Amino acid sequence: MNDYFQKGMNTTFRDEFYTHNLDEPPRTNKLNTSSPAQNWNDVLSYVKINLGVPINMLELSDDDLITNLRQHVMGLFSQYAPHKAWAFISGADMFYSSTLGSPRHMAKIPVPPGTYIVDILEAYPTKEVSIVDMYGGALINAKAAMDLVISNSYIDAVRSLQVRNTWEFLPPDTMIFDKETLACVVVYNLTHVTLDTIRPDLYQKCFKPLCLGHTKLWIAAMRSKFEGLATPFGQLNLNFQELKSEGQTTIDNTMAILETIPPDILIEVS
């Protein structure tokens, strides 16, 4: 008889899937090193190899280049493909304005220092629950599928007649509510702080080419200051116009891809 016996469980299996390699030590997961990580060293390598380094020397140091890309490219990229996070507004974050004509119910969004909120994606404030909401379904036999559907539709209709608590975002980190609220969950878009929060596909297709395009523009701007410079070996020709044209073309092509990213909330108008 050719039965398989799994040790320690006193259970007989005839499936090789459950019983093979029982005496082998457990396997450990290995890190995937087939693709480079999303970091500034990878971006520098991409930019330099496309600019002919080390044959051609760049006018920018690595530190200056990273600083410029972080300040001028990451913010632009975050406007189209931002990082998403959420915060919980509690009663301690609420405050009331006493100025006549100004919004009364306001809250400070508890975000880490230095966080720049691009915009608010959604807010879920507390809402009142009426007696019909709590007990309306009990008047109908919920065991029957049709009765349950009718009950849910009835409760939704009643809720649609209630006044909802609307909100508005006041930069940099203030929420304005139409009514008093006890708490609120806020989902917001913010700028990327590290490169590992960028979607891998957009990192490869958009962010790295965007860094390359802006680097070409910056280098072309610096080389234009020395165009036509006379040297003992003749006039210096840096051909910065071609580099500037290549950089602008790369940026335009990348921005065309970023503009095709669908919005977070789609509204259908029929």
C-alpha cells in the first residue's frame, strides 16, 4: 500500500502536495534583488548614464543635483501622482471661530511637522443617527431578502432627507465643517518625501525621465553662459541648444503621460 503519512498529525494523505519534503528544514524568504530599489542613487545613475558620464563631466555635484531634484521635480510630480495618507481628527483638534461672518466649526488636521498637504481626497465626519435609522429596519422582516432590500432602500431615502455635514479644506492644514462634528477621518494627498512611496510604474516611466529632462535644462542653462568662449585651442562650442531641446522634449512627453492619470473621484454626468 502506497499511502502517504504526515508525521506528527496521525493523518493519512494521498496527496503529494501536503506531504513531500517533510524532513527538510523550512525555507527562508530571500530578498528580491533582480530590480534596483527606488532611491536617489538609482536616479543619479539613470541621469548620468543618459548624459554620457563618466566621459562627460557634469556641472552639478551629486548633492546639488539631488537637492534640486527634490525641491523642483518631486513637488511637481506629486501634483499629478501624490502620496496618500489619512489622519484622525478628534475633539482635541477642534476649535471654534468667534469672528463674526467667519466659519464657526473648524479643525486642525494632525499631520507631522513639515507635511505639505496637496489637497483633501475625502473626509468622513460623524453624523447624527435618527430613530428611523436605528429601528426602521426592525419594522420589516429582515429574514426575507426582498423585505431586507425594501428596508435598506427606505432607510437610504430617509437619510437622504437629512442635512449632511459638508466640509472645506483651508490650506495648509485646516478643515472647515458646516456643522459641529465629534470626530472625522480625513484622507489627504501629500507630496512624496521618499522615493519608495512612488508607484513603481510611474517611477520608471515618469519620475526618472522627469528628473533627466530638468537636469538637461539646468546644464544647458549653465553651458549657455560659456557659448562662444575663445580658448587657446579655438572657440568653445558646447552645443547647449540641442541639450535644451532634448530636455524640454523629455519633459513634455512625460507630462503628457502624467496628465492621463485618472482623478481619484470620477463624476459621471449623464
